[in-house]
Amino acid sequence: MKKPKILIGNIVFILTVSFSLIPRMVQAQPSQSINIIFDNDILSLGGSDQDYTAGLSIAYSSQNAESPIFYMTKLVNKIDNIINLNSGSNSVYTIEGGVYGFTPSDMSTSRPDHNDRPYSSILYLSSAHERVDLQAKNAWQSRLTIGVIGLKVFSSLQRNIHNWTGSDPAKGWGNQISDGGELTVR
């Protein structure tokens, strides 16, 4: 079933390129942008689900942090103040949400292979503040990410994509790290 995979890969590539143009088309002001990022190992030359499998994220950036969407930025700024990282005259604030998944080399077995990467996934929300100091010629970025690892969100997405493309199903998602969900912060 290589032909559907190649066709799907080409369609996804075209959509990815198209989505990368969206920030240029939807900018209400020069100081705002929206980024939609999709990647999948089907786009790679090998096209195999192994190690990093796929991800999807949506990010909104602005030079104005007054919007309620940047509620996590207040906490990031407090941490920056504690460690004295609030220098820089140009600031950009970003809020991002996404999901990523990882699989072992052999997805045909439901038993865990302790010598290979385990199944894992993360659903997350991230807030970042980037400061650029043109005089000092440096930039700093601080980021707070809150997520849940081990949810069934990614395995469901992968199962549906594999059904749609005719790919073999991954059988070991019941063994993923923190199966059922566990809070994580970075």
C-alpha cells in the first residue's frame, strides 16, 4: 500500500507549506502572527513510525501581552523578575498548544520492548516571552509548558490516520508512559 502513503504524504506536504503562509496572510498588525505546525514521519524519506512520530501545534504571538490569552505570561514574567531576565527593549509573547507522539521501532506487538523507545504522548499548553536587546546584541526566551502525558488523544489520532492511509495499526499504546494521564511541567 505504498501509493496511498505517498499520495497522503504529498497532500500533507502541500498543506504544511500552505499553512506556513497563513501568518503572512492573517496578520491584523505587524506585531501579531499565527503559526500552525504539522509534521509527520510520513513526510520523511523513510516514512516509518519510529521514535518521533508526529505533532501538531498552533501558536499565537504578539508584542502586546494585555490580551487575556496570555494569562500564563504573568507567571513567566514573575519567574523572569526573580532571576533578573527582564532586560531587552523588544518583547514578543507567544501562547502555543499542541500534541506530540513517539513510538518504538516495532509497533506490531502489544508487549513493551525495554530496549527501544516507549510509546509516549503529550498534550500541552506553553507560554513564552522573548526579549531582544539590540544594544547588547543578545536575546532571551523564557517558556513555561504545562501538559499531560499518557492521554489517549494521540493514539486515537494515529489510529484514525493509519486507518485512513491503510497503514498497519500501532498495537502498544496501552503501554505508553503514564498511560491514562499524568501532569507534567517544564
